[in-house]
Amino acid sequence: MAFGGLDRHKTAAPMADINMTPLIDVMLVLLVIFIITAPLFTHAIRLDLPRVAAAEARETPQTVTLSIDAAGKLYWNDKPITLEQMRAQFNEAGKQKEQPEIHLRAERSTRYEVIAQVMGAAQQAGLERIGFVTEPPAADAKAGQPAQPVAASAAQ
């Protein structure tokens, strides 16, 4: 690399070389940072989600409670239904001008496959407002308050 000399001649041109050393240093530092942090983004964490503290969702006139027990049986507003009947109900609700909000209540030991089927059927019917109903934390139940279900609203 040409750094230029101390002796200046009248014919000497200014230094036109780009000093690449700092650029290479920065790129190597970024490469090391990405190599170290990349595995952290793909690391899976086991979560046990059913107990959360959330504000109670206000009841709207068009609210449907869809419950799923541990065996995977479905209940539409506390009435047992099959998966095909639920899909028909979702299609009917999806055609309404003002779509109802679905409050999904699933037992802790319910298979995720059943919940995914319900959410997929709701999405295919065009329903976008789904709330997940959870129990309040155990600290609230110990304080003498009755354990009331709480709906945490989520959009698909």
C-alpha cells in the first residue's frame, strides 16, 4: 500500500488508495457477532401458557364461546358439536356483516392439533377476532377472589 512519503515532489500526485484495513476489521467484527448471535434466534423455549393476568374482555352481543376439553371434544356455547358442525357454524358466522368474536377455551392438556384445526377453520371462514380464555394466576385465587376466566384477545 502506498502511504506517501515525506519528500514531496512537484510531480507527486495525492494519495488515491482507499485504506481497506478498517473496513475489513469492521466486517470481521460483524461476522463474529452474527456467528455468535445466530443460534440464539433459533433456540426453542418450552412454555406453559394457560395462566396469565389480563384485563377482562368486555362481552359483546356477538360473542361465541368455543370450549375444547382434554379429549378434544368441542362445545359451541356449552353445547357439544362435531368438527364439521363447527366449520358450518364458522362459515355462517363469517358471512355476517358484523362478525362475532370467538372466545376459545381449551383445557391445559388439550392437544395442540385440535386447537390448530379450530383456528384454521376460523381463518378459512374469514373470522379474524379470536380471544383465548385463560385462568388468572394462582396468587389471585389464594387472595379469596373467585377464579373467573379472563379472555385475552388476539387477532389472527
